Amino acid sequence: MSGIAAAPAARLVLTLLIGTLGGWAAFLLGLPVAWLLGATVAVAAASLAGAAIHIPNTLRDATFFVLGIQAGSGVTPEVVQQLAIWPISFAIQMIGVAGVVVLTNLFLRRVFGWDRETALFASLPGAMSFVLAAASETRADMTRIIVVQSTRLLLLIGALTPLLGWLEGGEPVASGLRGGIVGEPWQYAALIGSSLALAWAGVRSRVPGGLILGALLASALMHGTEIAPVAIPAWIATPALVVLGCTIGGRLRREDRRAMAELLPASLGAFAIGIVVSGLAGLASLAVLGLAFGKIALAYAPGALEALTVLAFQFDLDPAYVAAHHVVRFVCLALVVPLLARRLPRRVDERSVVAREAAPGEAARDTEGRVPDRDG
């Protein structure tokens, strides 16, 4: 193996080792969804300490595929009976999302004096890829946005997992074989084949989270119709949780440490506003629709489609309902974010300003069609 190829492989092994040890420690402590929670915390700490964290996209996508199949296996006939009330739940959710954006924006601007561009993009819950892409074209401070958004994600996993464990009696409802049985080889073939087809369709359609959602939908059909009500074995599902935890924990880097310390009050405040406002929306949904509080909490939480869908499965809280709400929020934000970005002042490259002052004729050619890097 060449030196160029060995470095990513060594980093991958290190990442998986850290995540596995973290998950195992959480398991020994009796924490809920231990392999996901422990891996997330351990890898986040190691990454901030300077460890070379690496999860290749192919492994990440394979993990999302497996977890999508697993989440779909939790769909029951009762889910179908509740489809009619989902639009009402979507509407209540989006009112809550609007409240999160407005109040977080005001908080960051009035309390910490952030500029309107940075405060706006930092206040948008979830849809991080769209948020960062749009923010990079404005004068927003990318470091602040990345730190606040990443901190929100880590706190969501760290806060919701123990909370749901407490609400559900301290233990995840799911076992290694929940949602299915040990079936015939043809049933596994049908499940995997249909999941591959719909996951591919989801990716090609560019639907947010299309890979995991396509696998989830196919699995839901196979389990709901009892054509292939087979389970994902624990020896596959548990490593998938570890890889997901490594993926989440690896979002932060060593260079973010100083910014995290400086921005901790702002990040905690933004997270608190998101949780409180989303919680109020959830209580309204609870009162109007009478759904289980746990699944409303996961569906209305501000961000982390894949992780929260997995938690919904682990606690037997209707993963299809949870996933659907995160897709609706993601799509709405993805439609709104580019429109907001166009209304804000555009980012100007400092080198282009110098070039324009020195040679106006060259400046236009220097900036035409350029895309600034993530940190401006």
C-alpha cells in the first residue's frame, strides 16, 4: 500500500477504534443507544484534541443505507392509519421552525452584536449543506456559523438520547431483531434489492437524505406488506451506529477549539432557543393531535435527519413520521435559503479589492465567476 493510500486507511482505523471504544464505554455505563452516543462523544473529543478523524463517503453512505433499512422495519400498520394527520403536524412544525429562526436571529444580533448575515445563517436549524453554501456567497462569518450549527447537532444527540431513554424507562425499546424475523434467503434478497433500487432513485432525485429515505421506504413496504419482514442482524446494526456516531462527532476539527470556547455562550443560547421553541410547537401538536410525545420531540428537533431517524427506530417511535418531518423542514429551508442569500450583500474577496484599486481593468476579470472558499 502506498503512502498516499495508507494515510486515509490509518485515519479510518483510528477513527473506528476511538468510536468503538467510546460506544463500548457508554454500553458499560448503561447509557441508552450507547454505541451511537458513546461514539459521537468520543470522536468529537478526539477530533477537537487533534486526532486525524476520517470516515470515507462510501462507508458513510453504506451506513446510511443499512440504517435506512433498519428504520423502515419499524413501520407498523398503525403508522398508515395516522397519515391523514401528518399535514397538520407539518404545519405546526414549520410554525415552530419560523419561531426558532426569528428568535435566534434576534438573540445573536441583540445580545452578541452579530451582523445580520451571520446571525441569520447561524439561526437556520438544519439543512447545513445548503446553509453553508449560501452563506459562503455573502459577508457572513463562516467560522461562527459552522461552530454554532455543529454544536447544535452534538448537543441534540447528547441531550435527546438520555431524555428519550428516561421517558422510555431507561432502555431502548429496540433489540437487534426488532422489526422483523430471521427469514429465508429470498426475503433478504427482496429487501436488499428493493432498498437498493429506491435508495438509488432517492439519490438521483436529489431529495434531501434521499439515500437513507429510499432504503427506509423500501424496507417499510417490505415489512408493512409482510413480503420480507426480516431484521437487520445486530452484528451489522451495531457497527452502523458506531460509524454514524463517528460521522457526527467528526464534524468538528482541532482548529475549531478556540472558536468553540469563544462562541460557547452564543451556541448554548441558540441551542436553548431552538429546543424551547421546538418544544412549544411539540406541545401544541401533542394537544391538537394527541400523538406520542417522544416521536414529536424527535420529529420537531432542529436538525440531524439521519441520527434522529435512527433514534426513532431505537426507541420504537415511528421512524417514518420522524423522517418525513425532517425532510419537510429540510426542503422548506433549502427553498428559502438561496432566496435569503440573494437579498444580502455579496462577499468581496480582499485580493480582488486590492487588484481593482490598482488596476480597474483587471479587477472585473479577476472576480468574474469566482466562488469564495468556505472561510472567505
